[in-house]
Amino acid sequence: MDKYAVIGNPVAHSKSPQIHAAFAHATGQGMTYERLLAPKDAFAATVDAFVRDGGFGLNVTVPFKLEAHALADSCSARAELAGAVNTLKREHGTWYGDNTDGPGIVRDLAHNLGVALAGREVLVLGAGGAARGIMSALLAERPHSVTISNRTAHKAADVARLFSRFGNVVAAAPPALAGRAFDVVINATSAGLADAAPPPWPGTIFASAGFAYDMIYGDAPTSFLLWALRHGAARTADGLGMLIEQAAESFLLWRGVRPATGPVFALLRPAGSS
């Protein structure tokens, strides 16, 4: 059985094993898939041990997407542009890195949630590997603008410069967003993982029909989505759909077949659940 895993810290909450088990069953693939907890200072060592144990491929989650890019021997164009890798495939004794986050979030927004990005004002919170991984795909949908906001202002400015050739991208410090409102607000930070300090962004960032999207997912609404609802967001969604859609892209890279995602939505979030 070919061996795959999701690697991260934390990783116990990950639904990726259920997703890939369903994909493998539906497509008749012989494979196993597990969770792999890596110490925050031992990502490469954990990956090496996985290879020695016969590993074929990895999904990479927080906080290791930048380290995964550095580890990869070669990368797809979209992963190279993002400087972040969320999918590793073992090929001829080397690692090939890809980033399926962008296609995953766009397919979830457009196909599953009916949220059009064309002509919209979009705000991305955060400037790390998660944000970089979705930027080119967001801009390909031709929004009116994408604003990047981060606690550390120079990191947001770096992302804006990197992607400005693909569309209208600007950086803004959190206080500079006062008085501005956005149609779509995407949380690309890890703040949704657990209750934490209040976000640094003003509560006026949501347009009257504003949509809040958290790339983090959970069995209950994340702290970011609860904050968004309290501050005027009309609709919200977490990142479960993105997880499923990007997983399908990873599965295609590993196994050569793209599985249907609809049945997995019903498996992981039955009708009537949160």
C-alpha cells in the first residue's frame, strides 16, 4: 500500500485522512493516509523519517508550507511563485512540490459557495505561506482589487510587490483599513484555530453584503467567523470546502485521477450540521 500523510503542528484536528480514504475508495486506489505531527523545529527530520518508512507523498499544513518549499528539489510554477508548498510528491528519490491551495479556494468560492470574485473588493488577512499560496488564483478571477493586510507591514508589502504584475494588489497596515469596506474578506492567518486575542483589524471592514471566509475549518464556527458575524458580515464559510478541493488536486498529482468532491462534503458535514 502506497503511504501518504498530512504533516503539520497541530495536526490532530485534520480531516485529510477521511477525505483521502474516501477518494481512494471511490477511485480504487491502493494507499494509506495518516496524520504526522512534526515538532516545530524538526520538519525536515520528520519528513526524512517518513521517507525511510516508505512514504510517497505529503500534504503540508501550518506552519510548514514555507519550509516545504525550501525542502523541495523542484516545484510547480505556482508553488515557485508563492514560495510555499502544500503538496509534496516523491519522484525518483527527490521531492516535487506543488501548491493546490489557490485552485482549492477558488473552486470552493465559485463552485460550492457561489461567491464571484470578478470586479469585487477582496481583503486577505495575513501575509505568510497561506496567503501567498492563494494570491495568483484569486487574481486570475479578476477582482477589482486585492488588499493584503498583516500585523507586520513589510511582509504584506512584499506579497503585494510579488503579485502586482497579475492584478491590482495593494498592502495596508491594519489601522489603515479604518473607513474601508470589502466584499470578500479571507482570513489567511492561523487566528481561527482557537480563541485568541481580538484581531487587529477594524470591525468596519465588511461591506453591507460582505462575505467572510476562514481558511481554517472546524466542527464549530471559528473565532474569526464569530468575530466577522459580530461586525457585520452577511455570510460566512470556513475552509472545509477549500480543504476538500485542494485535496482533490493533490490526489490528482499523486495518483493521476481527480476524484469527485461532492460525496465527501456529505460525508464530513452532513445536512443540518454546523
